[in-house]
Amino acid sequence: MNLSITLATTQRILAQLRHDHRTIGLIVGVPTLLMILLRYVFDAPALFDRIGPLLLGIFPFVIMFVVTSVATLRERTSGTLERLMTMPTGKLDLLLGYALAFSLVALLQVGVVLAISLTWLGLDLNGSLWSLVVSALLCSVLGVALGLFSSAFARTEFQAVQLMPAFVLPQMLLCGLFVPRDQMVGWLEGISNVLPLSYTVDAMKEVTVSADVTGNLVRDMVVIAGFALLALVFGAATLRRRTP
């Protein structure tokens, strides 16, 4: 791993995103709009206080997955990735550079959504604000890592978007958002135990009920970070210079 190459990749991606106003609007605006809609669809502050923090992790996860997978595929199909890999650049250096760049954007995303939720939307948070920020940021980073990994299986941007149902929707159904995981059929609960989004929801639930950094919260954060790192490693192993 070469730190200078990683940081150079991060700087290049951030420079591209700074001039791509529509992508920035998608990353920051969409989850914010969804939280606003959620607040007024329920029109029940108590229900919003219970569900809102969970979706503060899921919305950024989904948005960052889509944006990262499409952006990485565009780099490959345009030939940018192939040119970079003719130089002494490791695959992991590139992916870490992408992950760091999109993670910084994810920090902006989480900050904006949280600020609007806690002020305008009146979200009442029982737990620690910093724990919520870290948990939501880890969820976004997980979306970035899985987006980088999934882009290796797509040949077009349309296919990259189509991968979202395969990678995201099953996790949303089994993560405990709709039905507690311990109330599921045994084999479904077993599957949910190995899905990263399940630990995302567990972490956000823990933040809402306790102001302390509990052992369960630390465990969930470590698992989420481990899944993200594993996705980056697999992404580096499957990264191709270009789309055939």
C-alpha cells in the first residue's frame, strides 16, 4: 500500500465531485428529502423518534452504494482506471482512495441530514449524538465499500443500478427494520446474522436507547467496519482494468 497514491486518488475523486453538482445534490439532497417526507408521512413525533435514527443509517447506506458503484464503473468504462493501473498503482491503493473520498462526502451527507433532523424535524434523540454520527458514518462507509465491490460485476451503469436490489433489498427486509430478527423463522434469522445491514440497524437501535457507549454498540461498529474492510479487500481482488 502506498499512502501518497491513495491520497492522490482521493484528491482526484473529490475534485471531480466538486464539479459534479448533480451527484452532490443526489448524495446530500435525497436522504434529506426522504427524512422530511418520513416525518410528515407519519405525522407522529414519537414514531419518528423511534424509526428516524434507524433510517439515518439506511438511507445514506443505499445512496452511497448506488453513487459509488456507478462512479467506479464510469471510471473503468471511460479508460481512466486502465490508465491508472499502467502506473505503479496497486488495486487496494485505488480502492482505498475511492473509499476515503466517498467517505468524506458521506460525512457531509450525514452531517446535513442529522442537522435538519435534529432541528427542523424535531428528532428527539435519547442516546449520544456522537455515537449516532459515528454509527451513521460507518453505515455510509459500508455502502461505499459494497458499492466498490459490486461495480466489478457490472458492465454498464444500468447494470450497476440493477445490482442494488440484489445487494440492498434483501438486507433491508432481513435487517430487523420491519420485523425484529429474533421473531423471524429460524433460517431467515440465521441469514440475517451474516448480513452487514443487520448490525447497522442494531447499532442505530442501541444509540436510541442508551446514552452510553455499550459493549453491544462497540461490537456492532466493529462488525460494520469489518464488513467494509472485507468488501474493499474482495473489491481489490476482483477489480478489472476495464469492462470487457
